[in-house]
Amino acid sequence: GEEGGLSVQLLFNGDVCTADEAIRGLTQELYGEQTLERIKAVERTLKAAQGNSGICGAVWGKNEICFKCYDCQADPTCAICAPCFFNGNHEGHNWRIS
């Protein structure tokens, strides 16, 4: 792999590339020739419409703490990683640490 970067092997053609190259390639496969700026504009619009809900991509490890915010949760299975909880606004909300 590259120094300081993550290398991945794409399953569909076996090429080795950086994670950023893989994301660009997969994005192009999904969205065609749209520019990255256009894709990011759509992402911003969707995030604005959804508020703080979403998936952060955190990988949960053994003995990790998580937070449950009963005022923000979409369903009873929702959990929030510590960084997302502390970066969110849960003032006055009903929450607990798990």
C-alpha cells in the first residue's frame, strides 16, 4: 500500500488502489459522470433534510460505550457512538450511556 494510506483490492477487477481511488471509482459506477461537487451538493441537501440522523461508520469494539438518545432515535435499536454524541446537540434530551 501507499505510505500512510489504506490500500484496497477491488473485487471486480483485482486492481490495487487507495481507498480514495476506490471510492471515486465506485461513486462513478453508481452515479455516472456526475462531478464530485454535484454529488457532494446532493449529499448536503440530503443531510439537511435528514437532520443529524445517519450512519457515521464507526466500528464498534468490545466494551465500547455508546449512547442512546430517546428524543433523537429513529427506532429502539438506534445507538450513537461517543464522538457523534458529543458532537451532537442533546441538551435537555432524555439519554443514557450503554
